[in-house]
Amino acid sequence: MSSTIYDVASRAGVSIATVSRALNAPQTVHPATLQRIQEAIDALGFVPKAEASARARRIHRQIGVLAPFFMHYPSFTQRLRGVSSALLDTGFELVVYNVETPEHVRSYLHTLPITRRLDGLLIISLMLSDEEAARLVQHGLPTVLIEGSHPSLPAVEIDNVEGGEIAAEYLLTKGHRRIGFVGGDRQLPGYAIGTSALRFRGFVKTLERHGLTPILPSFTPQTASHEEARRQALDLLQQPAPPTAIFAGNDTLALGVLKAARESGMRVPEDVAVLGFDDADFADYIGLSTISQSLEESGRLAVEMLLSMISESLRTNRRIRLPLQVVERDTT
């Protein structure tokens, strides 16, 4: 016999109204209470009746996108553009869920599979625990990761460590030996994937292979913003032996580096070269040299994979790894 909302309420020690709020507006429920309700739902294998019948009919025609602070980074906007373009003329509606706190991650990943009336879910740049991935698989919600990885789920991704290696090799071939780095992932919340830190790892690895070490700021960055990048770059450029090239962990950070160079009276690229990462829309307009990771293409490919899973009731853990390439413009 199927469990009911009354069973969930009884097991969690709350009212039926509280269970309903936890399912439909989890952000309004106290985290400790929400946790008890989530545990009760898992233990009982509860699926709301309306959702169970809707699943059987496949009438929602909605694709969800779960992403952290997507409004703050051009890369998320470009990925979403790829997602939106791939959904044109499919009859599917796009629903975006913005993640700002760890509680958002937990509640969405718990309730979306059973109550959000989605046909499929795209998860961008979020780290999933084994339990969270298992819940998505168990409840049969087709899910594709973008710039993320878990053995149980399909993904469209790049190798960020390789990206850092490519950046270092490129600057080395341009004749640079004093090379700085500006990043900001050290202050990212734990649920978000620190891509800049991964790029830094590959960057350092390549420099060390050539007997070099990166020039770093004398302080720990507090945010991953272009203003914080400006402060880091000013620190680098004021050192006794300043770098002749700076690799920024993404294109937004590169904007701060360019501003710092102007304020320091340094010419780009004659006095200091600047290399970004992502190939954001604005990079071409300002002549920023960068590493392209095909942002829109990642969104389009993820949707194609997801729609295939939905239409064919297919489970897969296929991985698509996109190539990276240097786009040389005016700043190097």
C-alpha cells in the first residue's frame, strides 16, 4: 500500500500543512523541520498522488535548470541561452531554480524529483553527494549535469585542469616566464564547483614542469568579482618583479586585471599580457584573449541528451567532454 501525506506527517511529527509547505515551498520551512520531513519521505518512499498520475501521463512539459548564483556570471547566461535555443519548438517550458544557500541545494534536490512536475532536470556547476544523485535516479527524474560530474549521472563537461595547462603553455610559447594568476574560488560556497581552482591546479603543474612558479597576490581574495580581481592584479603589478603576463580564472576576473593595468599605467599586451577563460560574450568586444569552452554548445548538447532520455525512457551515465581552445585577441 502506498504511503500518504498523513504517514509522512506522522513519522516526521509535524502537521499535514507543514508537509505540504515542505513539498511546495521548502524555503518557508525551518531547515531542521525540513530535514525530518525529507527523511520521512525517503523512508516511506512517498510520492504525491497528483505527481504520480502526472508522471504516468507525462503532461508537465517542463525542464528544470538548477544553478548557483546564475545571475552573477556571464558563463551561466550563455549556457542558459544554449539550453533555451535547444528547447525552441519542442513544447517544453524552461523553469530556472537559483541556488544561493546549501539549504536551497538540499531542498531542491529532495523535492524536485517528486513534486516539481518536471520531465527533466539540468544541474549546472553544483556538487552532488552520492545520496542526492541516488535520489534523482531512484525517483526516475531524467537528469544531466553541466560542468559537473557524478558516476551515476550523464554529463556535459570540460577538463578544467587541462584548461589551466593550456593557458600556461600558451603564455610560455609567447615568451613569458614571470606569469601571475588571479582567481577567486577559495571563497565559493561548498556546494558550488570551484572551476577557477581546478584551472589553477593545471596552470601550476605546467609552470612547475618548466621550472617556474606562478606569481600570486600577497593576500587571499574574499570574493570572485572583477573588483576583487582588480585588487589582486594591482598587488601583482606593484611587486618588485611584476609578471609580464597574468592568467585570470575567468573572463569576468580578467576585466578587473585589465582595469588594474590601466590604473598602473601599463600597456596591454606590451607591458603585461592578460588571458581569460570562458570566451564570454563581451570578450570579443573588448579584444580579450581567452580559453573558449563552448558555453552555448554545452547547454544545447545537455538538452539534446536530456530530451533523448525523456522520449526513450532511457537511463545513461554518458559523458560528453568538450574541447578547449585558445582564442587569441588583442590582450596577449
